[in-house]
Amino acid sequence: MTIEENLHVGLATFSGIGGAERAFADARDWDPAADWIDDAALVEVHRDARIVLRGTIAGHYVDVDDQGDVIGPDTGRGAVVGAVLGLLLGPSAFAVGLVGGASVGGAVEARRHAEPAGPVFSAIRAHVPAGSSAVVVVSSAARVGAMAQALESVAESFDDHALSPAAEAELRSALANAPSSRRRD
């Protein structure tokens, strides 16, 4: 990806909690060398309002369970999660996700709240219905396009948009302390 090229966000949504994982595994089995695979994260939205996000976002590994130990009193982690989940609504929701995630990160503790509230969780629920899952790729337009080509025939829906330079800078800042993912080159 060139420095001038903005990051893109691709979101392939699937029926069922395991739909995205099955589609991702099938795509990986079919073409294990596909570059987009290294940039993918899986999202689950359970019927009990639990949201799980695991995988690579913009070169950083993220592992979030909104009712688990990752989001709790650690507001910094909540901010990273909010930023990532805010991407699902697009660049305009990114800042809201960052702030909302920080707020929710300080408030949500393991299974104490039946349904977490706030703009971050509203955003993900708007794009991934309860009982569904998604594959998310935040990378170059080419990698998002490759993911779309691999998954759109089995996905319920597919969305793609470019991040603005400001949204990309905020994302990179929010992910600065998240572990870097190892990439094949």
C-alpha cells in the first residue's frame, strides 16, 4: 500500500454467529496465500447483545469481548475497541466510536449489563444484526477488493468505503498500543 493511498474498510456480513468464521476458513483453505487474509478480523453479534471482535485491524491484533475481561476498567482498551467498531459506520462515526469506546470501556464489566449501550455498540448492531457475524478488512483498496471477490458470493451483504486521512490518523493513534500483527511479505 502506498503512503498516499487511504485505508479502506470492507465488511462482509453473514447469517449466524459462525457464518463469517466458516466463510473465512473456506476462503483461507481455497487460497491460503491471499494477502487479505492477514488483514481480516471476525465480528460476532450474539442474540444476547454480546459483541466479539478478533483479528487484525490496520496491522494490529485486536481481541475484544464486550462482556469479557478485555473491556472493563481499562479505558484505553475501550478507546481502541470503540475506534475499530466505529469504523463499521464509516469515517463520520469514527470519532464517536473512539470516545464512546473509551466511555463504555470504563463502564462495561463482565456480564453485569444485559445489553451494552452507546454509539459503538449501536454502530456495530446497525451493520451486523443480532445472531450474525462479519469479516472485516481494514487495509488497502486492493486487499478489500480481494476479500470482496473471495466472499461476496456467500455473504449476505458487502460494504466498502475509504477512510479519510483524519479518520485513518485517529485509527492508527488508537491502535498504537495494540500488538502488531505479523504479516507475510
